[in-house]
Amino acid sequence: MGNTELKNIIGSWSENLTFVEEGSEFLIVEVPANELRDIAEKLKTNKDTAFDYLFSLTGVDYGTELGIVYHIESTTHNHMIVMKVKTEDRETPNFDTVTDIWAAAYFNESEAYDLFGIKFNGHKNLRRIFLDDDWKGWPLRKDYVDEFNMLTR
Amino acid sequence: MTANNTIITDFLMNEMHLTADLAFWVEIVVVAAVYLGVFAVLGLFLVWMERRVAAFFQLRLGPNRRGPAGIFQTVADALKLVSKELTGTEKRDRFLYTIAPYFVIVTALMALAVLPFSYELQAFDINLGVFFITSVSSVAVIGIFLAGWASNNKFSLIGGMRSGIQMISYELSTGMVIVAMAVLTGTLQLSEIVGYQQEHGWLILSGHIPAIIGFMIFMIAGTAESNRTPFDLVEAESELGSGYHSEYSGMNFAYYFLAEFVNMFIISAMAVILFFGAWLSPFGITDGIPYVGVIWFVIKTLGIVFVMMWFRWTFPRFRIDQLLTLEWKYLIPISMVNIVLMAIVVWLGLTF
Amino acid sequence: MSYFGDIANATKTLLTGMKVTGKYFFVNFFTRKDVITVEYPDNIDTLKMFDRFRGEVVMYHDENNQHRCDACTMCELACPNGSIEIVWDKAINEETGKPKKFLEKHIYHLEMCTMCGLCIEACPADAIQWGQNFHHSTRDRASLTKVLNQPGSSFIPGYKNPKK
Amino acid sequence: MGNQQFLADKIRTEEYLLNMGPQHPATHGVMRMVLKLDGEEIRDVEPVMGYIHRSIEKMCEHVSYKQAIHLTDRLDYLSSHMNNEAVALLVEKAAGIEVNDRIKVIRTIMAELTRLASHQLWWAVMGMDTGALTTFFYGFRDRELINDIFEETCGSRLTMNYSLIGGVRYDLHENFVKRVKDFIAHFKKKLPEYDNLLSNNVIFRKRTEGIGILTKEQVIDFGMNGPTARASGFACDIRKKLPYSAYDKVDFQEILATEGDAFARYKVRILEMWESMSIIEQLIDNIPEGEHRVKTKAVIKLPEGEFLQRVETARGDLGVYVISDGKKNPYRLKFRSPSFANMHGLNTMSVGTKIADLVVNFSTIDVVVPDIDR
């Protein structure tokens, strides 16, 4: 299924979705934070899209905003879509969890929390997955400074 | 003290002019010292043999640095273990922790003392012979169980629990096979069993079908008794690290390590006594000459030990519930049927 | 009855397994030809590594103790782990009279090097290349910081890389 | 059942926690699993990772693309060539660098040799985990031949850093083809031995059949991939779905099983070894002539935008996702690691089984811990 049909189907679900096509080979859907859960729900359950395989969930620090990029693939139709969600607030960034839609998000969301500080409300066991529990700061953020470990030349 | 005069007491009384009682006690001390020496040498040799045989199976060289073909490698290991500090977990149960290795050593020695190495070289020829060995080797379970419990480490606790189940349940089938062989020979005394085999030929031939079944069951159950693969769940490297003796170091660990190999020797010696005519040479060629029996006894036992080592370096390990189903659903029914079969064979006089 | 069936089948598979290990035991019991053990410390003088083996980075010196490095620090920039430091100085070149950089010390931190080879690739003059020696264990860490250009060595005057 | 209930009330049993790792023979690396145990039955497995987290993604943000390639060696060190190839392919596709056929064929042969070496090591350690210690030496004897091939051509045995942007570092060594053919002839005789020694062994079958069953839906829901997922019937082989390098010129079969238990995962990897050998055989005789490296600019900059490249490593499909802002180092570089995804299924697999089964399940997922922690 090409990007354009996908765009029409998904576009019909809600107005405030923006679609981007250049700069990447897959259709990019930017979703507002509050509609994240039901768009994800529709993506999975809708027969034509049937996105049932969460390929990867990436936390990104865009400088001013913090965001999550979902690469979701359909094992039946063999097409992939990129879903992005962004938030301005850098102190307590939080999104709804998608673990009950795709179980593959369980550790990925913990990793995003651990390295970016993005909380996921409704996640059963959100903890620092890689770093020690008493680690200060979120390492993968652009403004993270650590004189001890980081050798910047 | 109506001790029948053995060579040692005669020697002590005539040359050393000791009284009968004193000679008796000195003899006991001498025999104990000899068997401790046999225990140590046997243990070291078997460890070296295991490492060389394992190397040959695994396309390696095996120990070859200390002495020709690495013979003194295990002596070096023993010295290293002796010089090691005896560490242990802090909250261990001190008394049980220290007493546990001695259970295993004592039972191994007691079982060793009864084995008929040759007509003359048998320390205690008690008429309960075979029954005594099985009951003594069941005491060894306590040593391993205590080690697992007392060393305050969850992995060794699991190892100890597994040893409890495994060794107790496999004693049943070893016991039943021994009962079957006792039916055939009509006696429990070891020297009389060997005597029976002197006239009728080896039990594996004279008892033909039930004896062969008995031998296979005995080999399987014997490997399980001595905690060796495919039944080495007690110290399963990949699950429990080194199981019950992971908190032991130095001489305590050496006790467990040597006792495991001596147990293996005792099990194969039992198999040789019950099935292959302990120190009888094939077709009785060298039976007349005194003291030569030992060589035949050791050759046959090392043959069985080699087969057990072959098991160890080929088979993966059972899981605890499969191990128990193998025992309770397969080995015990077959060994019971085997006793009945042996009884019928003996009753109808079909033995050779 | 499958009861005896799977016992027979079980023993058959166990015996085939033993046949495999038995073959290795008995076939080369005396010849020991299949043995794969390499007795490392004993064969140290006969041991020859492959010519492309990456043991450590060394600097090429020709017969009269001259090397090709003109301190252009391309390798220092290419190294991802910062394990190369070039100490260079300026001096007036006799013929041309213009100030010219020359290499004082090419410091190579072996303990930080990940053998990725990007420095050797980046070097325009092929001054550094792979050495095959891999015995790097030492007692103190200081000896892992090596100076690649031998003492008293100097730049081959007017060397131009033939390949470039 | 009356007294069963009576006993259960009288005997107070308690679940206890057991830390399996971070230093444990079965975890193949540094990973801790907190087991909630009732006797030997596992109630819950919670993997605790991060003991070997070097934050390669943060490092990649400060190094150029050429330097980022050598960092990928340390991700899944058993398929280091495929990791290098993934980043190289991504940069070549994004920067529009065209590589000739010789480079594609060399990369494919090297990838299949790495897969063979990784599966051999997995088989050797699988045998050791279930108790057969000799398989370790047979597996490593065969793997040593592949390591010699790598050492001779690429210069190092494990972390090869052989693939670069626009080609490969050295051309093939002159006796590369002979060594590969000798290895294939040798290993074709030895692989049936693997089956006799372990696959058909009744104890091994009993230890692995029916253990840790995962259905196809569960595998997809958990986002699992690689041979672990193909054992439950999920066709996720990137070499077939999105062919790259010379995989479209080679015909090979994607191995799928349906039972989804530990033995199916084992069988899939053994058959994949046969497939890898047939791929190498198809390519080794007609390696096209040509340059082993294409001319590229000194500093490679990617255009603005985001790029995704997926490669089938020995453990599953590794996704490299780069957000580039036109500078010489990536703005954000994410490695979607196959072993990290496969960890999701561990809990469902081993709840209700015994400790010995957890060791078998963990070993059939074939986990490499640095691949999880990155």
C-alpha cells in the first residue's frame, strides 16, 4: 500500500494530524500528544493499515522539544509508517504508554525514560533500565554535561 | 577378642612381641592408614585420568606439564588446595558447615574398606557385605545435603535439595539390582559372591538376561548415585555455578572433589564385583597366584570408570522432573520385574 | 507398546552420540593428529601471524633511521579515540628558507587504541603501518604510551608519496 | 484432592527471589535476571540490564560517519561485519555513493561467514548450557577456521572493521577462495556430527521440546525477530523482505518452523547454517572483478532528513536510524538491536517452567548482552 492511500485513510481519523513525505522514504505522521493512544489503537486494529509490529521506538531531543519516533510495520501488508509525537515541556515530559497496544514497547519505553527522562503514564514498571537508579540527569539529551565520563576533544 | 590371626597380627605378635589385644588395635590403625593412602592415591589418579580422558574426547592435550603426561598435575592441585584459606559465607551455620565434608569422606572410606581387592587383600569380610555398602553410601547424601543447607547460599541450597531427591530415589533401583544378584548368588557376603563366580563363571554370563538388564540399570543408577552427567544436576555448572560445594574452598573442597571420584570408583567396583567377577581373571588363568587379583580388579574397575567418563563427556544433563520420571516410571518397575525374572531363572535352574 | 519403543529409541540416540565422541577418542588416541590445542608460550619463536594482522601501529624507518612523517596531524584528527598525539615544532628549512613543521614526538597511547585502522588510512605519506607484535601485557601502564618515531630519527628530506 | 488443599493450607510455602547474574555461567555476558521462584518453578523473570552500557549512541553523535562504523563492531560482536555493513549501506544510500558488484559480493560472503561463525559459537555454548561440555570444543574447532579466514583477509578475528563507506578495507587475500572452499568441505562433514551429538540426543530433545512455546501472534506483538521469531513461523528475514548487497542475486530458502518451542529455535539455526553454506558456495566461484573501494570524499556529509537501514544480523534485524542535519556527524543515531527486542519474550516463555528451562530458553534466544545494552 503506497504512502498516498495510507495518508488518506489515516487523515480521515482526525484533523490535527500533519503528514510529511520528503526527507524520508516512509510516510511521517505527526500526532498531537493527547491523541496518541487512539491513533495508535486505530493503526493496529484497522484492517487496511494493520500495523501490528512496533519495529522501534526512539527518543529524540530536537533542541527545544523532546519527541518519540515510532517505526511501525505491518507484517501482513508489508509497509511501514513513522509516527512522531513531540512535547515542549522539558521538565516533566510525558506521553501515554502504548505497551498494551504493542507489547514491544515495554523495554523501549523504559529505555526512552532512562536516557531522555520522558515518562509514560500507565506503564506498569517504568524504571531506569540501563543506568543506576541514583544516576543524575538524562544522558542522551543534548544539554547533558558530564565532565567525568565524557571526553570531548 | 577372638580375632582370627591375620598376617599383620601374626607379624606383630611374633616379631614385635605384642600382646594379642595390642596387636589387634595396632592392626586396625595400620589398615586404616593403608586405606587412607589408597583413598588419596586413588582420588588423585582418578582426577588425573578424568582430565586426560576428557582431553582426548575433546581434541585437547590435557595436563602434560607436571611430570610425564601430567601425572603430578593432580598432586600439585592437591597441594594448592591444602594451602588455600578456608573461606565460607559469613552467616553460615558453623557447626553443620564444618561437619558436612567429613560425612562424605567417612562414607567413602567405609565403603572402600569392604571391597575385595583380591583373595588376601580384603580388610573386612563381613557377611552383610553388599547390604553394608548400599547403606553406607546412602549416608553420603547427608553430607551433600548439609553442605547445600549450611552454606547460606541460594544456589547451593537448590543444589543440596536436588541431591537429596536424586540420590535417595536412585538408591532404590541400585538396591533392587543388588537384591536380584543376591537371589542369583544366594549370599550377601562379598567373598562368597566371588567364590560363586569362581565355580559358575561371571555373574553376567551365568545370570544371562536378568543379569544384563540388572547391569544396565545398575550403570544408570550408579551414575546418578555419584552425581555424574547426565545426572549432575547437583553441581550443574550452567544453572547453579558449582552447586552444593560452591562455598567451600581449600581442603573442604578437596574432600568433596576426591570423594566424588572415589564414589565413582566404588560404584564401578560394585558393578565389577556383582557382574564381572571381582578379582577373577578371565577363564581363571591367574587365579592361583596370590595378590595378582588386585590387577584384574583394578583393570576391570577402570574399564567401567572409563565408560562412566564417556557418559560424562557426551550427554547433556537431565532436568529434575525428567530425572525422577526416569527413576520412578522406568528404572524401578524394570528392576522389580528383573528380580522376579531372576527368581524364576534361579528356581528353574536355568543359570549356567 | 511405546514404553519399550521409546526406551529402544532412546538408547539408539544415546549410542550414536557416544559413537561421535568415541570416534574422536579412539581414532586419534595414538596419532593425536586432530588435536587443536596451540601450546602458546612454547611455540613463541615459531609463531608467525598473518601479514595483515593488526598487532599495533608502528612507524616505518628506513636504513638510515629516517621516517616519512611530516607532522601533518591527519592521523590525530582521524582517530576516534584520541589515542594519537603529535608534538611538532617549526624550523626554518635551509633551501626554501620558509618555516617548515617537523615532527618531534609521535605519541601513541596503545591502551586507548581500538585497532580500527583509520589513522593508517588517513595518513597521506603512509608513514605509519600495522606491526604484527601482540605481546602488549606490561606491569605498568606508562609503558603503554609509546613514542613511534625512534630517537634521533628525522624526516626523509623532500619525500613525496609516490602513490598520491 | 482434599488433602492436597489441607496440606497447602498447613505448609506455608513462600516465594523467594534469586539473582541469576550479573556474573553467572548461563547469562553469556553481564546481565542479571531477578527470578521469583517457588521451589524450582519460576513465577516471574525480570531482566536487569545496563552492566555493559557504553552509550554508543551518544558517542556516535560526536564522531564522523567513518568513525561511527568502528563503534558498531562492539555492538553485537558476533556479527560485527553485518553491523559495519549496516552503517556503510545507510551512508552510501543517503550520500548517493554507488558500489560495484565486487564489493556487494564480498560483503555478502563475509556476512554469511560471520553468521556461520556466530551460529557455531551459539551451538557450542548451547551444548555447554544443557550439560554436554564436549560440544564447546567441536564448535570452536570449526569456528577457528573461519577466524583464520577473517584474520588473513581483514586483519582481525572478531571486531573486523572491514566494511567502509564505499567498499571494503583490503581486497581479498589470494588464498581466500581456497580457504573458504576448504572450510565448506570440512564443515559439510562436521555439521551432521552436530546433529548426531546433540540434536538427535534423546536427553537434549526432552530438555528442549515443548519448552518456552511462543505463538506467532505473541512473537509479532513482542516485536521479536531473527531465528527466535522464525521458529514461531513469523517470516522476518530482512535478506528476503528488503534484499541488500548481493542477496537478490542468490537463491536461498528462509527457514521457518511452526512449533515455536526451544527445539524449533535450535533447528532453525542449524538449518540456517546449511543455507549460509549454500549461499557462500553460489558466490565463491564467481566473485566479479573490480575495485574493492570506490573513491569517496574525505569528509562525508549526509543531506538533511532521516534514514533507516535494516540488516539481517545473526541475531535478528538490526535497524540503524539516523536523523541528519547536514553536518559531518549524525544529529541522532539509533541502533534498533535485535537481542533487545527478543528480551521481551523471555518472561512469557519461562513463567511456570524450571530454572533449567530458563537456561535453555535463554540460550536458544542466543542473546549477546552488549547488543542489548549498547
